[in-house]
Amino acid sequence: MFDGTPAAHLVAAAPLLIATSREHEALIKWLLQLEQAAPSVSWIGSPYALPVLTPMLTRRLDCEIDDSQKVVMRFYDPRILLGLPSALDAHFAPVSAYQTAITQIHAEVARNAKASVREFDRLVEHVLSFCDTGCIAPLLLCLDDRFEAHEAMFSIIHAAESFADEPYIQACLAARPGVIVDAPEWADILLRRIQNNDDSRAVLESLLAKDYAQQNRNAAPCDKQQALLQKA
């Protein structure tokens, strides 16, 4: 992640961004062992592939402190991540706080233990306590077809559905490419639950229609240019 940044010369200490899925059991087992041995692993759930996600995270490395001194924000370090909510102001702290809880949910999913259902519920309730629609997509990205305790997965779904239809369905559409990777069955359940409710289905159709119209507007200049080229 340090490539192309002022900290590029510190490559030996640079964080590594590793893409994995629940199918990579040996890699996940090793990461969990590493996480337990030392504070060296942070988990990220994202619908984006590494070529997109890496520059997004890299841009957030540089920051300035009170005396305008430029420093590296080591948000990737678990020791720093846990302390960020208390260090940031009121505008940013809630977001960091619920992200920490979501990271813990991912860890519970990785452990795949039925005994963690109660912990699941506690973490999900903690995320909901911030009343932030920004948490919907990250919550949905915690879904996993391999997790044996289905009641915990439904706890995530019910939490996401507790928000108003429009922000919830927008988040579903945004997170769907990522959800399908580890939870294609839960992705289908999410869609069916939306379609089976008249109000939710109407919102879904409206959002898809807007997206289709926007795509047509974006494609229109290219289509016109191609038409002119064909006439020429």
C-alpha cells in the first residue's frame, strides 16, 4: 500500500492487502493464527476488487496533525484502529466505531462457531446504535453461506432491513457484487425478501429504472458519435 506514496522507502514495514474468500481455508487459518499471536491483522469486507480498493485506501494514508506536519495514518494497524474512535472528532468517531464492530463480526464469521451467536447479536446491536445508513452495506458483506448458525445471518439481515427502504435497497444493490462472492444463497434471499414486499419492490424498481436511465444518458454521446462515424 505504500507504493507511490512518500512512505514508499519504508517498503519493509508496508502493510500488505491480501484478497481472500471463505474458500481459502488454509490462508484464513494462517491469518487467524497470526491475528491471535500479534496485533498484525485487520479484516476488510468490500465489494471492490484489489485494483479498486488499494488506491482508495492508499489515498487515506496521508494526513496532517495540528502543526501541519504530514504523517502516515496507520489505520491498517489493529493497535491504532482500536484507538481511532477516541482520537477522532465527533463527526468521524461513530463511523470508525461501527467499523470496528463490523471487523469483529467478520472475525466471528471466520471462526464459524455456533457459540458466537450471542456475540453476533451484541455486535449487530452495537452497529445499529449509531443509526448510520453507511453501515448497511458493510453489514451485508458479513453474510456467508458457510456460517452454520443461520439465526446469526438473519440477525444481520433484520438489522439491515430496519432502515428505510430506499437507503437499505441502495446499499443492497451496492453490496450485491461482494455478497455474491461468499454468500450467493443469502444474496438470493435478500432479493426475494425485497421482491415479496410491495413497497420494497416498488423502491427497487424505481432505483433500477433510475440507474438504467443514467446508463443510457452516459452512453448517449458514444452512441451519437458511432452513428456519425457510420454515416461518414
